Amino acid sequence: MKKILHITCSPRGTASESERLSRRIVDRLLQSERLAMVVRRHLGDGSLAHVDRDYATSQSSSHDVSRDGSMAQSETLIRELEEADYVVIGTPMHNLAVPSVLKAWIDHIVRARRTFEISAAGKIGLLHDRPVFIAVASGGWFAGERARQPDFLTPYLRAILATIGLHDVTFFAVQGTSAAPERVAETRESTERELQAHFAGVDVTGLIA
């Protein structure tokens, strides 16, 4: 049975644009993988603790620390990721970058000698590649002709996921969510067309590069 790991990051929960968009992506995947199991992990409530001292110490040493605390949490999150055939992440853009709750998850899963190795040539990812879909919601515009702010979110996520071996990453976005309702409706419709085109196997230029 295929598995879809669905991660959501907004403190607004089901009322958030990023969660709505990520659920639309999950729905699209389920149309072709009808028997797939969806594993949901909501980070937006802040329940995921940051890494602790033992975890941090282990990253600069080959010494295997206790599996208690955040090391145990890290192992749980990594196994969820390893077992997933598809990964869907719904995230808002906070202050031009990823929200802190998503960064906490990343700190757990990007782990030396577990999801990447350090070599003379640099870091080598240890996970098998699989499709990763990232649904982004932003109050302003960070991509396309209307872009008026920098984007540190999409290049960072591409780079950090590639570090552990995940290169097949596709972004979709609902931008300008702080605009007038009619403008938000327009961007929702545009993003929905991009979803339809992507999952129909059509290449469209509206996708975020």
C-alpha cells in the first residue's frame, strides 16, 4: 500500500490557505492512488519540540547518544518520511521564509549519519528520492510578475531537501492572501488550474521554478 505523508504548518489549521491547498494536492494524489494511506502530521500547534542537547551533541560526534528525548522524536519523524511514497507539505511563508515549526521538523529529519553523510565532496543524501509537493500561502507576492518581496522559502526548501536526497520537489502557491477577496479568489482559481495541468501531465509555466 502506498503512503502519503501530509505535513501542515499553519497555526490557523483548516482555515489556512496553505492547508486547503495541500489537501487539494492530497486529493489529486488519491485520485490515482485510491488505496493509499494518508499519514497526517500537524505542526502548526507548536507541539513539536526543538532538538535538545543530546541531539545537538550527537551531530558533532560519532558517539551514539541516548534514544530518549528529541533523538527518539527524530527517529519517528525520519521513519515517517522514509515510509512515504509521496510527501505533501502545506506551509505559510512567515517573514519571507519558512515558519519556525517547519524549521523544527527539518532540524529533526536532516540528521548526520542518518539522512545524510558528510564526505570530502560535501553532504550526500541517504534517502531515496520521491515526489515532494509543497503548498505555500503568502500574504504578498514572491513569484511571478506581481512579485514585490524576496523569497527565501523555496530555495531553502529545495536545498535542504536535496541534502537528504529529495530532489523531486514541486511548488504550488496561493499568493496575495492579504489582498481583496476577489483577488484572492483569482489566485485560488489560477493555482487550481496549475494543479489540474500538473496532475494531467501537462507542463505549465505558472508553476514556481
